[in-house]
Amino acid sequence: MKKIIACLMALLCLTSVFAAKKSKKAADGKIKIGIINNPPSESGYRAANVKDFETVFTSDKYDVKTFYSLKNDEQLNAASQFITDGVDYILLSAAATDGWEKVLKNAQKNGIKVFLFDRMINVKDKYYEAAVVSDMPKEGDTAVAWLKSLNLPEYKVVHIQGAMGSDAQIGRTKALDAEFKSGKMKKVVQQTATWDEAEAKKIVEAVINSKEDFNVIYAENDGMAKGAVAALDEAGITHGVNGKVVVMGFDCNKWALRELLAKNWNYDGQCSPFQAAVIEKMISTGIIPSKKVISDEKGFDARTITQADIDKYGLGD
């Protein structure tokens, strides 16, 4: 009998602890959110993406903690800390696609729901609620199909990649790699600038100094395309419509689309940074219409882009 009474008392105490936690959360009235993303300084796209989440997840309804890093191991540590802190949701744009399964399993074990945004990762979909993302391989396919449609006599490509292992880099690289492998396009250089404008400029300067001939720059974001063009300008190499070098970027910052309108660049691939409202609606309603929500995106050609396109689709000022 004493053992039974002791067990009942222990159970009562445990129940009281859980009740206290629940009542404390209810009294606070806010949903705890942990957001893991790349830093806004990464690119114009990322600045718009970060601002979108800051605007949607306001402090009157949500208790929001954020962590920004380009390093996957630092993001993994931040996710583990958010789990320890007892957040209700983790919203994740991963720096790299691998290494996340253990952390997401732990989040699920602790009753924390995970939403992916902007980028996919290599985990089973049972470990996250939904993913609101761009179709990065489609972005690459669309860009390379456009490049092929130019029917250039030859393709000598300087390929400037984003952060290696990220969903954006993998997707935007895949279609071009297929062309290199088939021999239809020549890979003059293929090197990462980790989304950085200054590093991209250095890559193109090195190619110019090597005297290696090229006629295409395929940069995996606008900032790197800008750095590449700066190197061309300093060397007196023409670019854009009717220029020697075809210039391609991604993200559709307004300033980049203006370069298309001025015919200084040739192509810019759209990548929508606006995922926060879609995720917030899923959280607030509890309704998840699809495991994977794909943003509708397109590519823009300098020969056909209009000011109306820039006003409607351009990011930033």
C-alpha cells in the first residue's frame, strides 16, 4: 500500500510540473519560434528574406529568437540550443543540405515542429512539417535552357558558384555540369565565391590574367555577377547584349534587373524570398496543404525585360 501511495504522489507531482509549464506558457500567450537563416549580409536576396520573416513574425504574437550564419556546424549548434530552450517551432534555411537528421529527430522527440524555407535538406520528410522553397534545380534548368537558346557558336563558361553544398548551389550547378560533361559547353573555370561580390571579382581577374578565352559568366547570385562585371570593366571587356561576354545572375534584385534593362547584363533568374507568410498561416491555422510548397519563379532576358517587370518582381530598392 505504501508503495502504491508513493507512486501516486510521484505521479501527482509530475502532473503538477507539466500543468505549471502549460499554465506558464498559456499566461505568456506567445508562440516560441527559433529562426535559423543565413545572415542578411550574404546578398540582397537574403536581406529581403530576413526582413520578410522579421515583418511577419511580430513580437505581439510570437516570441522570436534568431540565429544567422553561413556555417552549417554553427547552425546545427543553434538548432540544438533552440531545442534546449524549448521553442515550439524551428524555421530553418540551412547553410548546407547534409548533417541535419540527428537534430531534426531530436526536435521531433521534444515535440518541436520544424518548417524548412528557401532551401531543402537531405532528411526524410517525416522530420519536418512542410518546406516552402524555391525549385533550385528548375532555376538551373531554366537558366541553362535560356543560355542554349542563344545558339552561340561556342560556349566558354566562367562558372562562379555559391556556398558549396547549399541547396541553391547544387540546384543552379546541376544543369550546367551536365552541359560540361556532354562537351557542349567548355568549363573555363568553376570556382566558389561563397555568394561574395569581391571574391567573384578576384576569380574573373585571375581568368583574365591567365589569358584564357571566355564568353559566358554564369554567376549563381547577383552579387557575384556584379563582382564579375567589375573585373570585365576594369579590363575593358565588353559584356551584355551585343557585348563579348554573356552575363548571367540569379535573385532579381532591382539593381540587377536595371542592369538587364540597360543591356549591361543578359539574364537574371528569379528566386523568391517571400516564404514567411505561407509558414505563418500554416502555424496559425494548423492547416498544411502540402508537404512541399514551391515558389512560382521565372527568368528574365535583357532583350525583353520591361520597367514593369522590375517594379513587380525586383527585390529591394
